[in-house]
Amino acid sequence: MAVGCVIFRSDDVVIKSPNDLRSYRYVQLENGLCALIVHDPEIYPDGAPEPSKALANTEEEEEEYEDEYSEDDDDDKDEEEEEEEEDDEVEGQEKGKESASQTKKAAAAMCVGMGSFSDPFEAQGLAHFLEHMLFMGSADFPDENEYDSYLSKHGGSSNAYTEAEHTCYHFEVNREFLKGALQRFSQFFISPLVKIDAMEREVLAVDSGNKKSLIDAMEKGINLRKQILKLYKDNYHGGLMKLVVIGGESLDVLEDWVLELFNSVRKGPWVKPEPKGEVPIWKVGKLYRLEAVKDVHVLHLSWTLPCLRQDYLKKSEDYLAHLIGHEGRGSLHFFLKAKGWVTSISAGVGNEGMQQSSIAYIFSMSICLTDSGMEKIFEIIGFGYQYFKLLHHISPQEWIFMELQNIGNMEFRFAEEQQQDDYAAELSENLFIYPKEHVIYGDYAYKEWDAEKIKNLLCFFTPENMRIDVLSKSFPESQDFQYEPWFGSKYTEEDISPALVALWRDPPEIDVSLHLPLKNEFIPCDFSIRASNMHNDLANESLPRCILDTQLMKLWYKLDNTFKVPRANTYFRVTLKEAYDSVKNCVLTELFMHLLKDELNEIIYQAGVAKLETSIALFSDKLELKVYGFNDKLPVLLSRILAIPKSFLPAEDRFKVIKEDMERTLRNANMKPLSHSSYLRLQILCQSFWDVDEKLCSLNDLSFADLKAFIPKVLSQVHIEGLCHGNLLKEEALNISNIFENNFPVQPLQYEMMHKEHVINLPSGANLVRDVRVKNKLETNSVVELYFQIEPECWAKSIAKLKALVDLFDEIVEEPLFNQLRTKEQLGYVVECGRRITYRVFGFCFCVQSSKYNPVYLQGRIDSFINGLSDLLAGLDDESFEHYKNGLLAKLLEKDTSLACESNRFWGQIVDKRYMFDMSVKEAEELRSICKSDIVDWYRTYLLQSSPKCRRLAVRVWGCNADLKEAEAVSQSVQVIEDITVFKTSSNFYPSIC
């Protein structure tokens, strides 16, 4: 029974979209904590269970915890999102959820109004470190592993992050286990242990900048535990906490849980953050040159603005960002791009806490420069001030604000759902930023037109208020460089001449090419829902079906009857003739694609502002075009886009700019060890793989004449496969196919002429190693990626069962791997495992990144863990095994959160030519019949080296401090891949499947 009381409650204060089915209740507890309680009816579409049953389930979980708790297993949760693996598309892994529309998860988030701005001067990074420590045991749940283990067993996950003025913790979990998760979560904010031994281990796991500052503090004799407990006591109280809970239970039940579990949070008042001192944010009149790791030229300009949180209904800074960062005709971007000086400009106040603090807002312009632009920095800044002067002369335009208002309103009305925990985190942050009634609407609101406010903000765009940073690999030859204290980065500080400042302050003229943008033709007007007027079979079909199959084009179609929003996603892959037949053709095709995007940029940008997005990418010989968003103007945009390629002939000056940019991109490839290891794995596994160095060499030799001759050839024969999904009738989808046929009046490309990728068939008992140094000579991190090849899909009796076995093994092993190698052994910040599907050939990977240990040692620890899995699996009782199965079942049958999520799931099946659009349902069916012995057999067959079917490839990327000579002392059973070309020549490959 809950104790304490609620001092404020309202069920109708929060303004929500008319299409939002959720119910919201805002409450404030006696201890000052404010909570937004959200009932989502789709979590329990057939009705929530009786509270007594939920209570019984929770009590059962508590008894299980009491029985199991016998030792102090260590764990913690990585609070920062890990980098997405770059080869997902290449490998055929699907983006988004692979799921059927069944159930949704429950979630919660707590935002605490304290962040890195509260760090003591002598212990920078302490707030972030405190965030880490809250995961590591509480008085009620002292096992460091308990919270993460509970979530892992019940299909959940968690995350956290520390911003400048707040720290946010969030999780999601299977719907039945929300209360049990909240019990463990609530103790973060009531009774964390902050044990000394845990601190000593975890200080090594925070990111490198904080790690250095905290260790420095310890070496100076500062008592970190005393400091961290003071920080917690001063800031972790009800007055500085905003909680969001999303569940399928009734609002009354959820409120009872909140009161019961969070009423013990220490009472405290809301205290508005106060600046620690009236000090300038930066020196004025200075230019800083910073040495880049990558080969880039970036001009970064920043201006401080007053805090604008109270003016969120006006969004005057967004009005200015819209104009300053615009890419249409008349814009600064269009003008400077035509001169060949810039490749991109972005502008605005960033979403990060540092840019939107209570102290000040920071408006930034990030300008990517060409080599020519690098020599014209002061001229570029001068043209920027000409554009500002133009905005001063032309009074703020209400029609522009109205366009932004219309776009904001339609986005709010038809907002697509996010992952539940992401939504909870966003709402908990917004409770600090907006009044409670606008916690959802605040991000979209353009409510008050205030021309004077815009004029006032423009007055802050002066050279005296500007900071200039130039980031480049081309560092000036100067003896006056300095080193910043945390990372040792090299920079110089230069004075800006008074004459330049005076010129920028009041430019003598405004170039006639600079003007305001034209009205946006892509803002939609028709929001009618097609499925509402349909009563035939198409409206009820749950999977895409093929509505066109000719030699030229194959088109899949599904009318949306689930989300019922005026959006559509149209995805296409155009297979081009001989586009990947040689490294030269590969590079020419990439050049063509980049030049085509460059030509289309103005159209694509305008449509993007109206939330009709375009993506153009290249995958081997396939040009992928995605047009998605509000469907009203989608056919218009597609017609405009497809009219260009058939007669496209790029200009030579743009060829030079794009070629230079492509050279720079290739030189910058694989700078990060994690992406480098994935790249090396694919380079070994794929028969046709053009190396970046080969591509760079070929690119250097190419001329404009080569490209002109190539374009007609590569477009002379094509094959198109596509998907139209969303708010489109079948007739509208067929009309879209006609747009393609009208703009590609060419011969169809026959199947025999299309590129087919083959994956290496590693020999029985293979134990391969590939050792490579990091590309960045200052990179201290090493990476080991240990890949086990399983088998091609076509060899499996059931694709769904093979996938279920791999996914269930991952579900069981992921958390113990993290617990052992990251939390206990502290090998490095990144410790992960998971399946890899490379052109429909299954594999499984273990990956560790470390700045402390070399790859040989890391691989040894991974091997030790893998060998120890025999005991872990043997000790897994039936109840725990069922928990893991049920957790995976819930993930497979979780409802797609949005139309885009469902489209991506369908598209992944089309790209892989598998066409199993209900793969998740099939996998769930197979999963139900899998028993523990199946997992043990799978593990023994494919992962234990004593098995002939165990085929391993270790990719080892050696950091700058690791001695590569240690790789020479390898076992005789290991085959070292010295020359990839020679190795592939002597290897066998699987037949192509997709």
C-alpha cells in the first residue's frame, strides 16, 4: 500500500495530438517529484490484467531474486549509444524492428535537473561518473548485476546520458514486468550503494576525457566518493526530478505504483539553475585553428544568444536558422556552392544541453569547405555578414513563419511513434523545458509571430559576438601552437584584424545573388486517409504483394491500414549495367551518384523542409532511391527527381568539386577502429570487394571525359525493384511505376548481367587471423572482432529456426559477456556480440575495443569466455531459459512503432530477395519449440574449436600503443592472412543467394 500523497493531479492538462490514443496524467508528489503517467492502450490491446495478478507476478519475481542472490556479480550499463555498424546494409541486416504488429513494451524515464555544469572544478566528469555508479547496486538490490539482468531476462534494455544541465535514465521492458523494473529503477534515486570497490573499477570505464580528469583528481588526493555523495545529496531530490512511466495498466494503477515506489525519494525544492559566475563564454576577436584527425576542412562560426526557453512559442531562432541554413536559390549555401567554396552548410541552435542551456543559447554555422574554400575563409564570413545585412534590411516575413507553423502543426498532428523508452526520455526532458500542458506540443509549436523578437536576435550576429574555429588536416606551419589539456589536441589562437571586423560589421554591399527563398511548393494540403474509404481485400492485407512484374520493373505494394497517417514510403533499387564490374566502373558510378545528388540538391532540400525526404545511395551495382514522408506531393517530387538522370550531363566545375570531396571521403575511411574491423571482415568474406585504396588510386586517374562517356553506358540497361507502402491506393502506386518507365525508356537489364555477390565458404575447422594497424597513428584503441561462420540460409531446413537459435543464443549470452569482460575485467568501453548476416550467410561475432590491452590478450579473454559458456549454459535452469525465450518472443512480436519501421522491415526482405514478410512471426513459431539442448548443441557445433564445423576469423586492429610483434607468436593451428588477394584466390565461395 502506497504512503504519502499526491498534491496535484490532472488528466486533461497535457495537450496531445488528436491521433494520439494514449492518456496522460500529470501528478506532483509531496516530495516535489513531478511525474507524467502515460496509459498506452496498445500495450494490452485486449485489456490490462487485474492489478492483483500484476502484484502476484511482481512478488514472484522478488522471491526469485531473494533465492538467486548469493554472490556479488558485477555489472553496469553503457550509457552512451554505441556506433551503428557501418556494414548493416551491405550485410543484409534489416533496419528497424523485424516484427509483426502484436504488442508493445512498457517504459520509464527519470530526468534529474543536474548535469556536467554541476561538476566540481577539481573533478570534471563527476556527474557522468555518478550516472554510471547508480547502476551498480542499491540497498534493496545490492547485486550490481540485478537491474540489467532483470531487464535482459524480460526483453528489456536500459540507457542513460549526462547532459550539461540534466541527467536522464531510461528503460523499456516486456509489459508484464514494468513494476518489477520500476522497483529496481526507483532505488537509483533512493538508496544507491556507491561502493568504493565498484568506483575503483568503474572509473576506468567512463569515456576517455572524463577518465583522465577523474584519475587526475584521485592522484591529487581528492576523495571522489565524498565528492560524488555530496553531488548526489545536493541534487538527487524530488524537486529536481521528472519521471515518466508508460504502461498498459490504468492510470490509477500506474499512479499507485509511482506513489508506492517513488514517495521515498528525498524531499527537495525546485531550484532554478544559476550560472556559477559572470564570465564570458569565449574570447572575442579570435580565430582558432584546430588540427583534425580526418582530412576535412570545416569552418565553424558561433554566436551567443540569450536563453530563449521562455520564448518557445515564438521559435525566433528557428526562423533565422531556416533562412541562414537554407539551400535553395538565393541562399548563402547556393551562392557559395556555385563558387566552388563549400559543400554543405548547417545552421541553428543545437539540441545538446551545451547549446540550449539556462545560461545562454549558442547559434552555430558549420560550413564544410573545399580546398578552394579553405583559402577564402574571410571572404566566406564576409558573405555571411552580407546575408545578415539582407535580413536586417528586409523585415521579418510572416509568410515564412506561417510555412514553418503549418509544417510544425502537421508534424504534431500526424507524429509517428518512437521507441517507448526514447519517448519516455524525451518527455522527461521536456518536463524541465516546457510548462506541463506543452510537454508534447512544445517541440512543434510556432504559435506567436514576433517580428521584433527576430530583429532583436539578429542584433547578436555581430563579429564582436562571434567565435571562429577552423578545423583542418592542413595545419599551419607555426611555432605558436598550444595543446588543450584533456586530449592534447593542437591548436593556434590568432587575432582578427580590426579592419576585417569593421568590414563584417557593416558590409558596403549585398551581392545581388543573395535573396530570400521562394515559397515551398512541397508543403502538403491533402491529409485524407486512403484506407478509410476502402472496403476491399487490399485494405485488409497485412503483407506486401507484387502488383507489377515485368522485365524492367518489379513493384511490391501495401496499403497502410494500421497507422492511418497521410504518409507513404517509396523505396527503389535501380540495378545499373556493369556498374560494379571493375574498380573503375565502381568509382565512376559513385561519382555519377554524387553528382546526381548535387544536381538534385535544391529540389530535395525544399521537399525535406516540408517533411518529404529523399535518400540516394549506392550498393554495388544498385542505385537506391528512397522518397518518403507526407504523401500528397510525393509523386510530384518523384517526377522531378526522375526527370534528371536520363538527360543529366554534369558540369566540369562540379565534377572537380565532387571528385575532390570523394577523394577526401575515401582518405577518411576506416579512421575508427570499430568500423575498420567490420570493413576488414567484409573485405575477407566478400568475393567482390573494391578496397578504398584501390578506389582512391582509380579516382585519381579519372577525367571528366571518362565520366561523360560512362553515364550513357551505365544507364543503357536497368532493372528496377521497388516498394510502395503507406497512404497510397494501388492505382497511385502503379502511376509511380509509370513515372519510372517514362523516365527510363531503355532496355531491361537481364538477370545474367546483374552483379552477384559470393561469400567465402570458410573451410572446416578454419582458424584465421588478420592483423592490421589502426589507420589513425594517434588512435590508442585496439579492436578484436571474432567472427564465427555458421551457414547459408539456403542450407538450413528452416531459415526461421536458424535465426531463432542464433537470436536466442545472443539473448542469453549478451549480458553475461558484458558483465564479465566489461564490468569485471574492465577490458574496454565496447564489449558486444551479435549475429552477422552477410548476403544471407549467417555468422556470429564477439567484439571488444580497448585502449588498455592488445588484441592478442583481448582475443584470449574472448576465447576464455566462449569456453566458459559450457558451464553457464549447463547451469541455466528451466525457468531462466523460459524467461530468455519469452523476452525474445516479445521482441519478435513487438508492434512496429511507425510506418517507417514497418516499411524498413518489408524492404529488408526485398533487398535480400527472401520475401518472407512475416519472418518474425515464423521465427516466433520456431522459437516456441526450441529447448535448452538445442542451444547447447548449436553452441557446441559452431563455437567450440573441437568441432569441425567451428570456423573462425579473428580480425585484429592494433592501436598505436600496441606492439604488433606480439602477433607473431601465434599458435601453429592459426592461419594468418597476409595477402587477401592470394587468400581469396585459393578459397571456395558459396553460390549467390541475393
